[in-house]
Amino acid sequence: MSRYDRLWLSIIGDIAGLIKEAYVYGRSRELDVSDLRRHGKRDNWYGSIIISRNGILKGNMAHVVALGKIILRKGLLEDYGDAVFRIRVSSKLKLDIELVEYQEVKHAKPIEHKHSYECSRGSIDHYTSVNEDIYLRIHELLELLPLHKYPVRRWDLPGNGIYFFYEEGEVIKIGSRVIKRIVRVGTHREQGRFPDRILDHFYGNKNSSVFRRHLGAAILAKENPHDPRLREWTKRNKPLRDIEEKISKLLREKFSFRYIRVDDRDERLELEERLISTLARFSPKYVSPNWLGRYSPSREIRESGLWNVEHVNSPRYIGPKQLARLEQLVYETLAAETRGKRALMLIPCCKSKNVYPTNNALSTPLPGINDLRNKLLKLLQATPSLRERPENQRGVLNPNAPLTRAIDLYVGNFYRKAKKVLLDILHGKYPHIHVLIVSALYGLVKLDEGIREYELTMDDKLVNGIRVYKFWQREGLWKILLNYIHKNKITHIWSLLPNSTQYPYHQVFEELWRTLRNTPIKCIHVEVPEAGSSTGIKRAEWLVHIIENNPLHLI
């Protein structure tokens, strides 16, 4: 056993999470591994390895190689096909993982280390081939975008983009989820012609839309494989009115589409090709028995499961680099779609807290709130039962107590379950969503605001005889929140706050709810069954489901 193994084994669960993040997003967040200093002495702790499930391909720094061996021994890369990762420890003892380009390790072979993990495959020749995880990830990413149906208006569409059509009855099952299967991908060559391309599909004819030509051929072949009009249809002859009407009816009733904005022509065309070839590789597995495309005279359509002919056999696939770019384009499109609409999530604090001192930059408090906090702190100090609580003694009443980011301080059921999506929101992944924590002591808190440990509930009684939630009501916490709403142009407020006698969080803002009642700002109080304060995980499950599956639902 290496002298570093004990540390790596103690955090192997976190490292498995970083591997998954790197696979999905291209690069993971950083993990502090400063405890390495306890297990050895080095002038510089920097080190990296390149690794796949076949073995360690590059790198020989002992502390990182030790981690690589454990990862292989535990089979942590088996679920990621032939993906290749770089695992890196910085000189500041921060560990991160990223997917690497195939070309960088194309000719590498596993390095032989003493007692190295034995693997049956000695190369990564198959790394360039597409895998089904990428196919499914493409579908999951596009599910974040709004779905468009007939009627379609030109001014609702961007000038340049790639479209993805869906067909009623064509779905993919991912675990317990059922999502729509992409049945056609397309774009345009001339700049600014994306609206024309979409409108041609819905309102044009077979000579202005190849998609319509494919659909018409399948309709004719299904009705009568020997129809003499079929040969005529596939040529650029005069359209057949009855078939065109059937195509229009089919598209308008059974098809929907999503799109991503892509302004660069060359990028648009390359991405279209890679998407089609990737989808064609796995779509046949998911084609329904009644798919109209099964009747198509085109072998490419029948065998690919797509209403595409060009590029279905292309050797160029979506790899990790293109997948990361696709994700970026999805979120850029999402940001453009949500322009002018913003949601605010109000979430409660919790009793369970852990102190994680931080040296990172912290957000400043909301304007005007420090005066209210100081006033409440004086009342807390004057209330013996509250002043003597150990958490307050070592935390908020101790001027030397460390600050912890709010998102890290709270560790109850809600925060454990929802932390990933909260971090995604904090890091700007969903630019149309804001989050504020409602705290008994701090009032309103940003996710990355530094606060100290404390113990106080909204139902606690202060020395002056009033309860904490009444203090916040009387001092006008709702006005500070209203200023935030106006400043950030919030259009939708979602309150996940408890609304009970024991946990009167929602009641703090009674005046706000009355004030906004007759305004365009929509206020929704989320009442999740069985989701009292002690079962915050229910609220978290609701939040995670909405954010990960349909973030536009919030606006």
C-alpha cells in the first residue's frame, strides 16, 4: 500500500463524483486535498496522470499514481466506456479532473507500474467512437430548452441555428424518465435563413423542404408501396396537392421542435454533421414499432431511425469536446429565451450546520440588512436563553469566529439533496434563477455570503417578548426583499418556506404578498406534501426535479 492510499480511500466517494462531473461537463470542480501534507513531504505537490479504464497512460508522480491505482482497482471508470481523463493535483493541493482530447493520448499505452492494475485492453483505439452515454446526454441537454409547435412565427426564431424535430410516439426511457426522441436534425447554409428553413417545413412543399419530401415518400409507400406517384414524388416535379396536405397536417399535429442558436456557419454545419451521425448510431435501438419512417423508400432513413439521409454514415461523431460545446450553446440559447424573465426562489435555513472556514471571495449582504441584523443581535445578547446556546457562543457572538459560505454552512436534508443544483445556480448555469435563503438570524442571505454559526428559530422569543418572525415583520424585512425584486427585475417568486405555527417563515413576508397581489409579479407558495421542516428533503426533491428537467417552468 502506498503511504497516500489512506487519504485517497477516505475521500474516494468525492472523487467518484468528480469523475462523473468531468464526464458530463468536461471538467470537474476543485477538491481540497491539503491533507496530503500529512502523508509525505514535497517541494512541489503538482502532479497529473492521464487515465482510462485500460490503465494509467501518462504520469508518474507517486501521490497521483496512487490515486489512479485505487480508481482502477475499484472500477470507477467502468461506466464511462473508453473515456480518457486527466487527474491533476495543483501546487496548492487542489484536485480536479477533466476529459482530455483523444489526439493528446492517441498513441499512449498504459504505463507499467509495480503492482499496477491488470486490464484486458492495452490501448484506447476505441476512444474516438461514440458511446450511448453521449447519445443520451444530447437528449437530456436539449430537454432543458422550450418545445415549439405549430403555429410558428418568424419573429420568434433566431437568425441562425440548428433545429431538432420530435415526433409523437417516439421516446427514450432513461431510468424512470421518458423523454422525446430526436427524429431529425437540420440547419441552413446562408446566414440569417434559419426562420425560412423552419417555415418551409411547416408551410412549404416538397421542393422547398427535403424533410417534407422524406415524409411524403413514407406516406405514399405506407399507403401503397407500388404507387406510381412515388417515383415522381422523389424528383423535383410538381408537388402532389393531396400528399402535401397530409404532410402539413402531420407536421402540425404530430411534430414539435427545439433549437440552439449557432451564429458561425462553419461551426453550424460541422455540428449538424456530428449530431446526425451520433444520433443515427443509436436511434434504431429506440425506434417505435409504428414509426412512419419504417415505410420510407430510403434505406438511410429506415436504418438510422432519423428523417435524415445526409451524414447518417459520417465517421465524425460528437465527442467530449463537442458535447461540452453543445452544452454551452444550450445554456446560451436558454439565456436568450429567458431574457426579461427572472425567477426568485426563497428557501429556508436549517438547524444542522457545519463550519467550513473559507478564504474565497464572499458576496456582500443585501443593502440595508446589516442594520436589522445588528438590532436583532443586540436582542439576542440580552436574552439569556438565546445568548447561552453553545452555537451562538462559539459563532455569532464570537467576533473571531470564522465565516462560512451560507451554502456550505447549512447541511440539513434540504441542502444535502439540493446542493448540486444550488451550486449550479450560484455558478450561473441558470442565469434566470435567483436564490435567497431566509434565516432567522440573518434575515435574507445570498448563497455565497459569509455568515457565522448560530442557533435561532423564527419561533424563538426575544427579551422584549416578541417572537423572531414578528421582529422581522415589524422591522420591514419585506421591504428589503421588495427592493431586491425591483432591482433584479424579478417576474416570478417561488416560496419554498414553511408556513406553520412552529416554523413561521412564509409569514415573515405577509405584507410583501399583499403588496404584490395586484402586480404583474407572480407569487407562488410551493406546498409539497409531507414537507415540513423536518422533511426538507421533499422540498429539495421538488426543486431538483424542476431545475434539472424544466427550469423554464419557473418563469
